[in-house]
Amino acid sequence: MRPAGRLLLGLVGAALAVLAVAGAASAAGGDNPPARCLRPNRYGELPTCTWDGTSWHRSFGGGMSTGGPPAGFVALFVLVLLGGVGVLVWKVSTARRMARESGMSAGDATAMTLLTDDGFGATYLAANLRDRTHAAPAPPPAAGRTVSERLQQLQALRDQGLVTVEEYDARRAAILDSL
């Protein structure tokens, strides 16, 4: 705040204090307040002077009321709390989904995510490093197609370059094993 603003604020406060003290003194039957009731403290606050019937008592309010924390801090705390809960729910649901897709236990993934420091990362690694051939069984052969038709279709896919030689060999072996 600028010095001129402080001076103006001090003068307005002093005028209000004089009016309040004069009104309280005349209502209480006291004389005019002493000069010490009109002097601010080292922080620029004006005192509240009260007449108790025998003498004047000078006191300072102490600034802000003690009614609790400001509403802005409460709102910020609630937002941070809700954000933390939201992130936790997302981590658990993502870990459970990864576990289901890789054939792992969703309960173990939840426990690992919640109870360890790096549980979410560990669940991610375990789900991606797990051998997925055990997680999802091979689809059953199409009904109504013979082995020779399936082998011819596989050969056509390899000739078109849609499957690699390794994939062709693995699938051909699976078709022949189904006999």
C-alpha cells in the first residue's frame, strides 16, 4: 500500500475511533478519553478504548477474527482432496483392466496398486511382460471349413504378404495339430 493510502486510512480510522470513543464516553458518563486512546500501536492499528465507570481501558482487536480458516483455503483443500481421490480411482480401475486383459488377478492388481509405492507401475509391467498365449485361448476353428480349405486360405494370406513366414509356420502347425 502507498504511504498516502496508509495516511488516509489512518486518518479515517482515527476519526471513526474518536467518534466511537466519544459516543461510548458520553453514554457511559465518562470524561473525554485520554490521548493514549487516540494513538495507534506500532502496526498502525487504533485502540478500542472503553470506559468502565472508573477508568479508561485501551485494547487492540488483534486483527482477523478467529472464526476458523478462510473459505479459500477450505475450498482449495477440498479440491486437492477430490483430485487425489479421482487419481486413485483411475489408477485402481486401470490396474484392474490391465490385469483382466493379461489373465492376472484383478484383486491382486488392486492390492498392489493401493498398498505399494510403485504398485501401479509394477502392475503395468507384469501385465505387459506376461505371456499372453496362456491368457487367451486360441479361437476354435471355423465350423464347416475343412482342413484343406483352412490351409489353402493360410497359403493365400502368406502369398499376399499378409502373414510372415513365422506366423504361417506356427498357424499351419496349429491347424495340423487339430486333426
